[in-house]
Amino acid sequence: MDKLKMEEMVPGFVITEPGSTVRVKTADWRTFKPVIHYEKCTDCAICWVFCPEPAIEVRTDVEKGKYVINYDYCKGCGVCAHECPTKAIEMVRER
């Protein structure tokens, strides 16, 4: 077996194509999920800014609030709940 040259190797643990998680539903292994309590939400967008996945969507066609969690892509990391200044996001155990 021939050895690969350095420039022929595929890097491990590196995102070689930005935005690739949009094509794959990635929430299958989630244990906790974020739930937004809209009565506490001030629409500050901090959850949307800090979410490492495309899981928090900005919506204007919903009655409850401007930010909606897309559970197909949410991995349950809890960054949104941790960063929320009004504690409007609660992490609850997935059923």
C-alpha cells in the first residue's frame, strides 16, 4: 500500500464545507432540548447569534415569538439557554 503525501490527506475533525449541516438532520442524539418561554423573551437575538447550528430561526409568521427552534437541527448543547440574559430558554429532558 502506498503512503499518501501530506497534500493528499483529508484533514480529520475539520469542516471542509461550511454550512454542510443544513443538509443533514442532526438532532437524533439530543438528550435535552431548549424550550423558549415567550413571556420572558425580549427578542434580543442573543440565542440566534450564539447557536452553533442553524437551529434557531428568525420567523415573522408565527404568533408566539420572533425566534423559533428548529428541532431537526438542534443538538441540545444548551448554549442558547446559557447565553439568554432573561433566562427565557429552559433545557428540558427529551422524551
